[in-house]
Amino acid sequence: MKDTYDVLVIGAGPAGSIAARTAAEKGLDVLLIEKRQEIGDPVRCAEGVNKAYLKKYVEIDKRWICADLNASHIYAPDGTKIEMAEEISGGEVGYVLERKVFDRALAEQAAEAGAEVRVKTRATGLIIEDGFVKGARLMHLGKEYDVRAKIVIGADGVESKVGRWAGIDTSLKPIDIETCAQYLIAGANIDQHHCEFYVGNEIAPGGYIWVFPKGGGKANVGIGVLGSKAGKFKPRPVDYLDRFLEKKFPDA
């Protein structure tokens, strides 16, 4: 690891890896770091993405496509179904990805473009001089490094520490956060070409349940519940999800 780069990207998720690749393709000296040992693991995602936006930024590779969706089904509390098919919505629906493979492929593309990629490397603070960010303090294998960069990109998640260190309020209130849980299920009769969404306060207060097929009879089934409606003295999101699975997919 060098002392100086043109661009330092903190966080090797899709945004970080694409930023690093783009900068490297322009001839800039780039360092991309990831605090975990394995890029893309653990997966904290339902893995469904919009086709049009995905194609805008990456070349589609069948290695990380689990399912090609042609419709979305939305279920109201009374069971009424609304179908959003491609011919109705006026555009393509989406894919369900294998995020572990997808994230690693994007990091590989950044490396192939010339970026230096380091895992097990954590940012512990920013180097700020005269009110400007000049780099970051990094920890790699127990050793500290001061790395300077002309541009520092914080791609470290929704409540970014990098942003907070720079003076940006990145904290979120419970009313703005969904508390989530998800299972990968198998053995259920699930259509592999459409995703499903279930809404209603009895099902997922302030949120929804999703069913995203992953091929081979498998699916991600998860729930998001508004943070202010989950927690102490209230059912947990996983409780709502277990109840849904027992009713909808008892044999899964």
C-alpha cells in the first residue's frame, strides 16, 4: 500500500467498486478498500434489481443472474393482486442476483482497470487539513497507515462513517429505517419469473414482505418493518415473517 493516491474509495460494495473502476479507467491512481475479508459477504440484500438501471452501469453477466423477472405481483391486505408486467409497466422488470458473485465481479473489474484493491482494511478516520479532506487513516492487518488522496469517496453504507467524520449528519431516525429479516427458502412452489410483494399492517406494519425467486425452486423471502413499529413490547420482524411463511409456504 502506497502513501498517496489520486482517489481513495472506502467500501467495496457495488457503488464503491464502480467508482473505483470508473476512476481507474480514466487513468487515475486508485485504492479501493474493504473492511471484510470477503467482498460481498455477508449479503444484506434481497438481491432484486431493476434491469434498466443495472444495464446503465454494468455489462450483464449470466454468472451472477439467478432469475430473469418479467412481472411483479403486489398483494393487498384483502388478497387482491395487482400485476405489473413488462408490457404494462412499459419497461423491463428486473433480475435477481447472486450478490456474492456480483459484488466480487465488480471489484475484479476495478482491479482489471488498474485499481489497487485491499480487503481486511478499515478506515478509522479522515485526514483533514485547513478544512479539507486530504486522505484517511487506515488499519490493515493490525498496522496503521496514513494514506493521502486528492479525492476520498465514502462508499461505506447508508449511515456512512466517512460522511460523519467529514461533518455530514448521516444518522437516521427510527421512522426512516426499516428493520429487516430474510430467509432463503427451498421446496416451495414459487414461480421463477416474477417477484411478489405483500403489504398491510397485519403483514408488515409500515413496510412489506418480498418474495424474490433465485432459481432451482429457491427464493429470498424477507420483510421490512418500520423501525418505529418494531422492537420492545412489539412483535419482531422475524415474527411477522415466520407467521407469513407458515401460512403461505408451509412446506418450504
